[in-house]
Amino acid sequence: MKTKKRSIVSVALLAAIMLTVSCKDADKKATPSAKENVEKQEDIGKSGTMGSEQNASSEIILEDYFNLKNALVQDDNNKAQKLGGALAKSLGNLNRSAYTESQQVTLTDIIEDAIEHSEHISESDIAHQREHFKILSKDITDMIAITGSENTLYEQFCPMYDGGTAWLSKNEAVLNPYYGSSMLKCGKVQREIN
């Protein structure tokens, strides 16, 4: 009888151990390891399905925008005209396919408006370029609210130009595109965009 009790206890104990071990193994299979997660992210990065192409096209737009801003800072009308045309082209090439339907509609509206202002800049004198740059800056700010940016950006604000207006910069140092050399440092950093 004693032997029978030990056998039953042994079998029960063995069953409990097997159940515990098998449950732990099931948990391990259900939860991917850190290494598997990294490998999956690398695969996604290689295939570009996480929006790398979209980020690249929005980053090109930002670079063209900053080049245009710098031409206005330098009071360089001819350079601003050329860069306005370049920006219009890069805006037209924005890949919107990875965004939601609602975001695509919003981006299309923003891009159409931004192209119009970029084209005006490519055909205008410096005073008119700056008027269009004001609205263009709002369009680009609205665009990055959807697309994001790989870099930290600074929204800067000049209270004196046209009742107050903002623009984007890659740097914290204020260089005013609306007044150029006449009031180069007029303005402040309004917010940091990450």
C-alpha cells in the first residue's frame, strides 16, 4: 500500500512538472525573443515597408524648403526663384501611399497649396517671395505633422512681419527669412518639433 501511494504521488508530481515545463515552453514560443524582434525590424527596414521611401521624399521636401529659406535669409532673389521651382518639383513627388486614406486626402490638399506657393516664389521678386513663403511655411508645418521628420526642427516666430509669422529651421539660431539682412535676428524659437 505504501508503494502504491508513493507511485501515485510520483506520477502526480511528474505530471505537474511536465505541465509546468510545457506551459513555460508554450510561453516562450508565443513571445518572440529580442533577437527575433531585431531581425524582423531589419527585414522591414530592408524591404522599405515601414515608410522609408515616404520619409525620404518628405526629407527631400524639407531640405528644399530649408535651402529656399536660406536664400531668403541672404536676400538672394534669383537663388530663391530657382529653389522655389525645385521645391515645387519635390512636393509633386511626395509618396503618400503609406498613409491612411484620410491622411492622403489632407496631404494632397497641403501639397497642392504648397506647390502653388512654390511656383509663385519661382516667378516673383523678393517681397512677393516672402509673402508666399509665409503660407508655404504653414503648409510644410502641416505636412510634417503627418509625415514626421528624421531630425529635430525648430518653429521660429517673428512678431513684426505681417502681424506675426512663423517658419521652420534646422537650427535653434534665428535667421529671419522675412527681413533678411535688414533684421536678420528678429524672432524667437516658438517650439521644438521632434
